[in-house]
Amino acid sequence: MGQSLKKLLGSDKEPCVSYFRRKKLLCEFNTFYDINKDGVITVEDFNEARKHICKLNGWEEGCPKYVKTQELFDEMWKMLRAEADYDSDNQITSEEWLRLWERRSEKERKNEECDAPEWLATYMWFRFNMYDRTCDDVVDVEEFCYVLEHFGIPARQSRQCFLIMTENETKKLDYDYFCQLAEEYFNSDDECALGNFISGRLDFKS
């Protein structure tokens, strides 16, 4: 799980996080992590995200997949907090979130090994499976739009993003392609990169 994301942070040679990437990273922070929109990521946000995923997949409390999801989300939170909670106050601000990515970009600039953190690889795997509601290993436009509506993104906007990144549905959005798009989202400064649309937003406003 997450092996396809191993180089998620390994292709950007910029010495720091550019303004364009900062916009994307803050969009990610505000849309998918800060669930209650209070400006920080807490364990409560992770719990809400987990409940979103379980509800969308029809996993009822107590079933094996529900329990496994809870275990993995608890572990993801511990790993993220260890890496990004600089002042040890059990919450992660947007400034700490950006500092995390600045530090990783700096390590890459120095040619230090900097693979995708395990918490991110695991979360992106969950995100793909959250979209893939029919469990056929391919996300279609209806699945994509349905799920993103639960994160406050209008279906019209997410549909347009889906068509752009799948090149009018000529490319299947399977897990490997999803990981490729995720690499572009987190790494690329190219404003035309298809991966920029993986969040379902056209302008990175949140």
C-alpha cells in the first residue's frame, strides 16, 4: 500500500515551496484535513475524515473494515503529528503544515532521500478507495463528483476537473494513474499539469 507514491516528494528540485505549490498545499489542508474548518488539524479532524470514508463505503461501526480504518487513521495521525506538530500542542496549523513541506523540499534540494511520508501514502490510498465506491479499481466521474460534494466541492466543478485530468475520459482513473496525478499535485509548479485537478477544484480556493 502506498508503494506507487514512493517518489511523491522526489521530483521537485526547487529549493523551497513555490507560491503556486503553497496554494495547492493549503487547498489540500483546508479541504481534506481541516474538516471542521477551524484553521488547524486535530485528531478530531482525522476522526471526522475517517467517518466520512466509512459512511461513503457503507462500513458500519464494528465491522472489520471499520475497525481497520480506525486503526490506520489513528496511526496516520500519530505519524503526522510527530513530523509536523513543531510546538507539541496536539494540533497542526497551516503554518506548521507548510513548514513540513518546506523542510522536505530543502532535503530534496540537498539530495537527501525524502520519500513520501507513510501517513500521506496511506491517506492517498484511502482517498482513492473512498472515490472507488463500486470497488472495481477504477474511479468514474459520478463517483468522483459524489464524494467531493461531501467535502464542499460543487459537482459541476469537480466534473470539469475529472474531464481535464482524464483527458475527456480517454484515460482510466485507476490507482496507478491516481498516484501519478498525486505526484504532480504535490510536486509540480506547472500550472497546466493534469495532477493539479485531483482535488476537484479549479482555482485552489477553499
